Amino acid sequence: MDIFTGAKLGLELFWSIITAEPMLTLVLVIFFIGSVVFASIVNFFRQQKLKKSGILEVDKMKGKVFEEYLQVLLRNKGYKANLTSVTGDYGADLVLSNNDKKIVVQAKRYKKKVGLKAVQEVVSAKNYYKADECWVITNNYFTAPAVKLAHSNNVLLIDRDVLMKWMLEIKKGA
């Protein structure tokens, strides 16, 4: 028996099962249509959330513009936020302060997942700036090794989902 004969036999068996029990056919059709409609609705709302948050515009920003955007966003969240110099930043793009706490931030606007290097940079910046905390903020997500290194060095990773949440909170408050 070749593959085509097997496939034909399988289709004939499937067809005979479906046509033998009309209620089963109706249930399967309704289930299939319902699944497609449900998936379409979920996708629609996901796209609306993306548009509403503004993350699609963030995805198009240059790195420096992203840092400036984060400065404004974090100020709206109640932090005193200052950009570091473009060169010689020692691994930090922003320095935040809030209630006697100093936080250094490495900003990464990437098209792919953020890796170890960003975590390493912000850890070195923490010591240089004598900060209490260090964060990496991205419009994307983090690789597993980056997450592992961040965890062992107490680095807060702020990924796309958290960033979108912050953006939506700021838009609601505006």
C-alpha cells in the first residue's frame, strides 16, 4: 500500500464516520466555525491593544529616541529621570531617583530578544553610579541566559508586556 492509497483510505473512513452521524458533523462544523471566530476576536482585541498602547511606534524608534521616550514615561511614573551622556555612559542610559533610591537603566529598543550583554552592562553601571537597583527595559523580550543572569544579579527586566502596560497606564491617566 503506497502513501496515496493510505491517504485515500483514511479520507474515505473519515467521510463515512462524518456522514454516518449527522449530529456529529453539525457539532464538528459548529466547533470549527466557533474556534475560527473566537481566534479572530482574540486577535482583533490584541491588535487594538497594540495600537492603543503605542508600542508599534516605539518599535520604529531609533535607540536615542527610545531612551528619550523612556525618560518621559518614567517621569510620568513619578521618577526623576536623567539621560546619561551618549558616550562614556558606563552601561546606563538613564539614571532614576525616587524616595532616596537610585536606579540605573539600560534601554534596548531591539527587533530581536535582548541577550546577556545588556544585563552585564547595567550590572557594571550599578557599581559605577553607586545605584541601589538596576533595570533593563526593552520593547522586546529577553533570552533565557539573560533572564538567568539578571536573576542572579538582582536586575529587574522590563519586557514588552510590562512596557505596554506602563504605556497604557500613562495614557489612561492623561
